[in-house]
Amino acid sequence: MAEQRSQWGSRLGFVLAAAGSAVGLGNIWKFPYITGENGGGLFVLIYLVCIALVGIPIMMAEIMIGRAAQKQPVVAFSTLQGKKTAWAGVGWLGIIAGFVILSYYIVVAGWAMDFTLKSVVNITEPIHDTAEVEGSVYRVTTSTADMETMLIQRQAEKDLKYPVRRIKNKAKPSVWDDYDRYETALDKSEVVDVVKREMLAEVWTSESADTLTALGQTDLPDPNVSEEARNAYRDARNRLFEDNAFAKNIDRAESLMREVEILRKKQLLAVRVLYGEKTELEIRDEAEAVHRRAVIFQKVDDTFGAVAVDGWTSAFWSAIFMLLVILIVAGGISSGIERTCRILMPTLIFLILVMVIYGAFKDGFGEALSFVFKPDPSKLKASGVLEALGHAFFTLSLGMGAMITYGSYQKSKTGIVGQSVMIAILDTAIALLACMMIFPIIFSYDQEAAAGPGLVFKSMPLAFAEIGKGGMLLAILFFGLLVFAAITSAISLLEVVASYFIDQLGWARRKAAWTLGGIILVFGLGSAFASDPDFVLSSWQPSYGTDFFTTIDYLASNWLLPMGGLFIALYVGWGMPKRLREAEMTDVAPALVAGWLLLVRFIAPALVIVVLLQKVGVLDADELFHAWFNRPD
Ligand code: TRP
């Protein structure tokens, strides 16, 4: 035990390692897709505010605890308090969180490795070639009229996405919940919704049969239903409408649906005029391209789906990845972790810049810029604000003692503000650069920004397949950098868990790394096989409504991290001896210290509690703050 505790080789080494922990799948995989789902600009802005008001102060708190105690999280609290203390529970929470996060982190990182190899063997090029062939077949077998109809519908749907959302946002979410319930109830009792049919007929009645065909509106339901069906409908409606509030909500929803349909018709007609001006050749070319893209999408989607449901492949890559992580952690603080980060971090930044520069020359770059940086309140929901705060924790590696652990390998008593700000800036810059590398490609190849978790594993390969020859190189770069980012984060997760056994139980570093890494890998098999239909854990899905993987990700990022962050803020704000706190901030201006105290004592805890209340369902932000987010225009 008397053996000298390991230290970072230099200050820069510490900052790079901490930034390496922060920059990970959270930045490149998660941030772009949640930005996409939350409509871009405003979400990004709020995320930046969360980083500044909650992220940086808690980062300082964690580094402070580690530096002052020179111990990993569980041991740190009792060291600082000079006795056994309940605060040590926060450290345990962190070990559990690290264990859980790492167990699925290696699975996603493993997919990135698999895709890097797939890129090296160039799987996208054959997909590109087959799609070419299928595109030409489509071209010779389809009439221009059919093509035009398809294109009109497609364009109109795209144009309508946000306007329709704006209309629907005029009513609170609970109105739409009631409407869903209403429709399901009718459906279940096999009653036709007469009001809806009549509305559709009325909106469309002025159009000729030719127009309807051209717009693809040929399957409008017949409003002339039998007397019997009409009575059944009236009865059902009366029965459901006994509750006055419910009836009012359905009325409201129905009148909004009418607005939507009128808008839809207008848009379809407008788009038709647009296509009327195009030549036959233009239409055929465009339709062929759309079809080809759909084929590519299908094939890429199959490829990804095949990896996710193949438990053995996922497990294999997770194991390889874990092996690398164990080797680095076993190598020690400065010769393992620090050295790796010193090499990988600059490489990562360089690779991202190459990709961003490539994106800057694509048509979609302008659209991407305005998507990421132009705030548009109509695209964000109140719950998106809370998601931004939750993500601030994940992306900065906060709330589980990773920064306590990394901070504890540093003896210096100065520079805490500068270091925290630097780490946060690096992390944020890379998250934003990741958006600027992904969205230009997504928009240039007409992909959906809100594609969800598959954004990186489906939409990007799709774009690479479209690019054809050069796509292979970009794909290797892209997935390679994803792997690098994941490695420097995963080592911090393992370090938190392993350091307990090193600091408290006096294990040798090698033994701790190999043992804990091995155990976490075994636990991670649950995530690797989560979507494999041949595996027992798939029974998890029916009983919990989602798969094992998603369940533990949700648990860790939505519960463990915010809770850990809350306690850490409360500890440095209220529990930590003043003398120790001040010793860490001798170089900080008094006004800054006061501001920071205000943040960790009140603001950050309050915000985190709001997030947690939303998670438990005590508070429904979308319902409560509906009026703020949807001011009438
Ligand atoms: N911050 C990393 C990312 O963005 C993930 C991570 C590493 C992490 N260590 C952590 C998250 C500790 C929370 C706590 O991918």
C-alpha cells in the first residue's frame, strides 16, 4: 500500500485524458442523433447553456474532490471527511454506473469496429453497383405518370413535416393522447370513423378524378356508409363522450386534423404544379435516383440489422474492444492512459476536420449549418430541454466519479477553472464538429436528420454507398474515428471501477484491469445478445417493453448519472469542509468562486431535480410548458 500512487506525466496530459474520456460515442453517435430528433438549432443552444451552467461547475466539483483526496471516488469521500461517511455511497453509485455503462458501451464500440472492417473490405461498393442495376430496371418498367405521382407525394410529405407539426402543436399532448385512445377504441370495436371519412371527402370533393390520380389520392375512403355503421358509430361516440373533457379534446383534435388535411391538399397541388414544369427526362432521372437510394437504404439497413441481431458477432467485437481497453488500463496512468490519449486525441481531431472539410464542399453544407445553428422554437419540445441537460452529464463524463478518479492522479492545487473549461470546450467543439461532418452528408443525400440511433450506422453508410468509389475511404475514416473516440472514453469507465480495487484493496493494477474488464465483458454479453432472437434475454423485451440494452442505457444515463451529479454538487456545495474546498481554489477570483458556489449549491441541483421529476413522471414538461413552446403565431 505504501507504494507511490500513480500520477499524470503533465498538466496537458491530464487535460487530454479527461477530454478523451469526455469525447466519445456520446459526441459522435448520440449528440448528432438527438440533435436531429429535437430539431437542431434551439436544442443545441440550450445544450450549450446546460454545459456552461451545470456541466462546467460539476466538472470542477469532481476534479476538486479527486485532487483534494488523492483517492478514487468511494475512498475519496471518507478521506475528505476524515471518517466513515454516507457520502461514500455516491462513489458506489459511480462504480455501478461505470460497470453498467461500460457493459453496453463496448457493444456499440464493437459495432463501430465491425463497420470499420466492413469498410476496409468495401461492402458499400457492391451495394452501390446492385442499386445502379435495380435503378435502371425500375426506369424501363415504370411509366412517367407513376413516377411523377411518387415524386409529388414524396416531396409534399417532406415539405409538410414541420408545418403539420406546428398545427398539431396547437393542442396539448394530452389532446392527442385522447385522440389516439379514441381511434384505437373505434378500431377495436370495428366501428368506422364517420366524421373522419366525411371530412376527407369534403376536403377533396372539388378535385377531378384525374387530379386525384396524379396526386396519388385514389384510396380515399367512401363516406357513404350504411345506416347500420352510422348507428354503431353514433352509439360508440355517445358512449365515449360521456366524459365532457374527453369529448372536447376529440372535437379539438378533429378540427386540427381537418386543418392538416386542407394544408396537405394545398401542398400536393402546389408540388404538382412544380413538377408540371419539369421535362419528362428530368422526372425520370429524379425518380430513378430516388428508387436507387431506396434500394441502397434497404441493403444498408439489412447489413446493420444483421450485425445487431447477430449476438455472436456483437460479442466477438465487444471482446476485442474490451481487450484493447484492458491492455491500456493495465499499462498504467501515464504510460497507458495518458500516452494513448496523447496519440488518439489529435488524430481524432484531424480525422474529423478532414471529414468536415469534405462536407463543406457538398450541397448540403448550408442546410446543415442552418439546421445546427439556427434556433427554431417550433421544432423543440420542453422534454427536449431536459434531454439536453441529461446529455450534458453523459458527454462530459460527469455524475459517476470519472473526473474524481482522473483528478486524483493530479497533485497540483491550481488551474481547476482553466482545466474544466478547456475539457468542456474540447468536448463541445468535437460534438459540434461531429454534427458538421454528419449533417452535410445526411442532407446532401436526402436522408432524414431525425433517424434516431441508426443515424451513424445506417444513414452514414448509405451516403458512403452513394458516393461509390471514394466512399470507402470516407467510411474507413469515419468508423475508425468513432472507434478511437470510444477507446479513450471506455478506458475512463474501466479505470473508475478498477481503481477501487487498486486504492482500497491494494490489488495490482494489472490484476484489477483484467479481472474487472473480464467481469464487465461477461455482463456486456447481455447487451450484445439483446436483439438476438435465439437468445434467452429476448424474453426481456415482452416483459419490460424494450430490450436489455436499451433498458440499462436508460437506467444509467437517465437515473444514475443525474443522481450522482446531484449528490456531487450537493457535497462540494454543502458537505465538503470549507478549508479543503478553499485550498483547491486559491488561484480563483473571489467573485468567480462565489458564482460557482451559487451554481453548485442551488442552480445545478434544482435543474437536476426537475429532470429527475420528469423521469419519474411526477412532472410532464411537454404538457406543463406547452404554452411557452407553442406561442400562437
Ligand atoms: N463521455 C463519454 C461519451 O460521451 C462517455 C463516458 C465515458 C462517460 N466515461 C464516462 C459517461 C463517465 C458518463 C460517465 O461517450
